[in-house]
Amino acid sequence: MAALGAVQAGAEVMLVSRAPGATALYAGGMEIAAELREMRALAASQPYHPFVRLGLNDFELVTLLDEVCYRVQEALLRAGLRIAGNWRTTGWYADVHGGVRPAHLVPESVFPGELGGLQGKRVAVVGVSAIGDYDAVATAGALEEAGVRAMPVSVSMELPQSASLSDLFGRQAPEIREVVEAVAYPPGLVQLPENGFELLATLPSPHGWRLQQALDAALADHGVDVAQGEISGVRARGRQVEAALTASTELAADRFVLATGRYLSGGLVKHRVVREPVCDLGVFHEGVRVDREWPLRLRHLEQLSPHPAFRTGVLTDDRLRPVGWDGLLAYDNLRAAGSLLGGYDFIRGYGFGVPMVTGWLAGRWSATDE
């Protein structure tokens, strides 16, 4: 999002990526934001939430969410991936094992499977006899508990020996003979019938792979120079970052956006305490630095529940410029975005919203020097 935001604002952009991000792992449903009433309470309940740090009023935040979602859906559509839904309406969708998940934006192939629209309808849940890691009977039973008149239907397909769900990717959806109002297919199949829809995925995720491919195509369509590599540090003079460092070269630029994620992608690393390895930025939990002021308390909370670890991260000012361990701006021409930011728990309704909004703003502000 930062790269798209910057290039659409007129900047020349290079994106350096070590590997596909956690985006490629997503199940197929994007949670963008909580209800506006809950967001209004963020300042009191989560004062270090990135949306609170931006200092936006209700109108500005709603307008921004509308714009960012529109920009994402438009860019992905041009790349061939249709995304349905909007951030104002929460839908409920079943995954391939019958679990029910909330989402605001989903692929168009998933959208007809919103459980509210399937209530009372007769739905066939397609199982493939050669697939061992997917049980259509159990999935149909879970949908029955959610108010859907689901029935398992087994079909045969020519697949490799000991096939798994990933072997379905790109294959034509098999037809069924049963007369039903909707047909639920495991994810990855193509050319679904008119009344067919895909279930959400588990790992490895066909929805995630399609999203990553569409994002790559969108970046190429916008002229973003994408380079594969790992940034190990930066060269700076005073409060100006002059270049990002890789093992073999220096990448000079006027402005930089750090969107390295959290633990899975290496944006944060933990060796006794949590640190940010590229710029040595301050890492905070609820506004308190984790290196010396609260490490024991944080470790105690993590033993009780992993959630505190996922609210630990980098803090920024209201223009997404990150601060150092001393709480002061680290660099004037550096911005941070995405799940690297602390103060929010991505499993509580903001999983895609915070990265999308902060990425878009970081890119746009970097391009326009706001």
C-alpha cells in the first residue's frame, strides 16, 4: 500500500522485499475496521492505536477508509482480482473446515457464501474423494449449526496420488447433480458454476496466492520498481536517512517507508527483549519502552496470553514518523506503516485496515513531503 500510495502521488518508487509478506497467507477475508461507535472509543480504550495516533476526527477517518478501500479494490480489479464488500458491513464466511470468520472485503468468488444470505437455503458442500486433508461432511455439519441447510456431496477428480487441497489450485470446478440453491467449493478451483462459491482457506492459501499475484501485477502496472533483497540497516547523517543497506549495495533515496511487519516477517525480533533490527527504532508496549522499563511485566502477560506481544511495536507521531527509544523522532525522512506499528491487536477487527490506511498515508505523505 505504501508503494501504491507513493506512486499514485507522483513519486518514483522502489519496493525492496525479502519475500512475499503475510498477505500471501491470508484466508480470503479482510477485516478493515470496527464499527464507528467502537472506533470513537479507541482514544480512551487504546490510546496508542495507530488510528488514534493519526489524530483524525470521525469524518476524516471514515473518508480515509472509504478512499483506501476504493483504491485497493480498483488496483486489484485492474490486475484481474475482483474484491467485493465494503468496510462498513461485516459479513460472516465459512472456511474450508467449517469455522466461521468475520470479514469486510472478500474475493468475488467468496462473496456469495456470506452466511446471512445462505440462511435456510439448501447448500451442497463439495468434497473430493482423493483429498485427505478436507472433510466435507464435517464442514457441512458446521454450516448446519450456523443455520444453513448444508449437505456433503462427494465428487471424483483426476489428482496426484496422496493429493491435498493445494493440488486443486487452478483446476476446473467439478459439476454436481444435486439440485441445490448454492454450492460450496474448497478454495482454489476455477470456473465455478453460477451458483457456486469458494470457502475461505487455511494454509497454504489459494486466496493469499491470488492476492499476492494481483498486488505484484498492480505494482508493475503502476511502474513500481520491485527488487528482491533484505535490508540489513540504514546509513544516516543526523536525522536524515541517506540509504538503505543490503548485503551487496546501498539504495539511496530522498524518503523511506519502513513496512517490515512484525515477528513472522522479521520486522521485530525477540532475543530476551523485542527490538526493531533495521533502524534500531524504539519498541513500545502501551507507550512504555520494552527494553528496560517493562520487560518482566510483558513476559508475564505473554505467559498468560500471546495477545500483548501482538500489541508491541513501533510508535509514530501523527505523520507516521517513528520515534526512537527516547521517544523523540528518529529521522525526519522516515515513515513507518503496517503491522510494524504497535498499539493495536490485528485479530480484533483491524487486521487489514491498519496496514492499508497507514501504508497508503505513509506512501502519499512521503511522496508529497507532508
